[in-house]
Amino acid sequence: MAAVDQLGYQPNFSAKALAASKTGTVGAIIPTMDNAIFARGLQAFQEELGEHGYTMLVASSSYHPALEAQQIRNLVARGVDALMLIGTDRGDDIYNYLETRSIPIVTAWSFQDGATIPCIGFDNRDAMAQLTRRVLSLGHRHLGIISAPRAHNDRARERVEGALEAVGQAGIARDTVPILEVNYSIANGARAFAALMREPTPPTAILCGNDVLAVGALGKARQMGLSVPKDVSITGFDDIELAEVSYPPLTTVHVPHRQMGRAAAQILMKLVSGEELSGNAALKTRIIERGTLAGPTDLQA
């Protein structure tokens, strides 16, 4: 060991991986690093992998399916032992590619009952439907939705569908709810909010597809001289730290990010070791009511 310290010796990773037929690395491809949506889950994912002696390699697809497909191939070429992917919305060719190379995968942040591919997540549709029902229970009848682009994004698509499902069940025509699709950013949330408030009948409550968009909407409301929730209610989704420090603090859907990330790593470690999985289980979300949701005023109603 004295000689190791003196010479600064490091084991040859490539030789070790070749001998063991494993590299001790797991890939994770997330849609974005621009904000904290995936930060808590990814941190827990890495911590759990570390407890098993594994290292994480992470890449961002910027919500582009072609880029994600290329990153999957790049990580496989680098010898990752397994992959975590976000959502299920990708072509069969990718899943077939991974299957033929015997690369274990788990999908996270969404849940499909009876899915053949291991997944750990939650029911995005049901979570947004529950939040929408809460908004409607307060007396709101004029809603607006700010969503991420729904193409190639099953989480965004399911959240919008959940909101519209609740609206329809309340006897409100689904096509009366304006939906604006923008990329996730505070600035885009602000622009979308301003556009919705220019509708012939402005919404009294705006449902945002995540907290980043909602915080942008909150900031724009202040700029326009609107009081939240007196003049308009705003809700988010995810319950990232930004939701707690916004003003007012944001009503949102709490997602168990850390539990999801840790469970995703545990699933992959079982798959890498050849264990059989008994099935998938959905994680629970819950509504966190803070200061941005209240019933509409008499004038709004």
C-alpha cells in the first residue's frame, strides 16, 4: 500500500470491466438539467447506486426523442450495465435494441399498470385529476392549463388528460378549457399566463404542468397587478423547493422524488444481479395546499 500511495497507482478500469464482464456503471437519461424537476430523484438514485458500489453516468435529452435514442446507444457503447429512462413514450425500436443487448432498464416518473418493462412512478393522470377536482370544489368554472408540449411526453399528456377528465365529470365542456403548450421555463410560464389572461373569459384558476411554469405565472401575475389567489388561483405540479419559497407559496402536487429515485436504483440492482421482479407498484402523490389557491370572488364567478 505504501508503494501504491507513492506511485499514485490506479486500477485499470477497462481491464477490470473486461475481466468481470461488468463496468459497475449505470446510465440515467433525463429530459432536462435546466431546472430542479429531476434533481432530488437523481440524487437519491445516485446515493443508492453508490451503496452497491456502482457509479452513475447521466445525460440530458432536452425532450428530443432522437437525441435520447442516440444517448442510449452512446451509453450502451460505453458499457453501462443498466439504464434508467424517464417515462415510457418512445418507439419499440429502442426497447428492442436494449433487449437484444441484454441491458436491464427501468422507467421512472410515470406508471402503467401491467407494463412489461419495470417501472417506478406514479399515476400522472390521477394526480392531476385530483388536483383539478379540488380546484373545482372551491367553485372555479373557468380554468386554463399551461402544459409542456404533449408530443413525446407521456407525463405532460397524462396530466392534461387528468385535468380534462375532472372538468368533464363536473359538467364543463372540455373544449372550453384553453391549453397552452410551452417548454418548461419560468419565462415561458409567464408568457403563457399573460396569453391566458387575454382570453375573452379569463380563467379564474390556472393549472400548470409543473412548478417551474407555475412560478413563472406567479411572477407575471404580480407584474400585471393581479393578486394571487384573490384575482386568480395558480397551481403547480412536482413540489420542488421552488414551490415553497415562491410568493405566495405554491399549491401543488407532491411527487415522492427521492423515494422514486432510490427505488429505481434498487430495481436495477436486482435486474443486474439476475433477480426476478414480482411486479410494478405505483407511488402515492398528494396535494399540498399553500397560498395560491382559493375560491373565485363573486365578480369572477
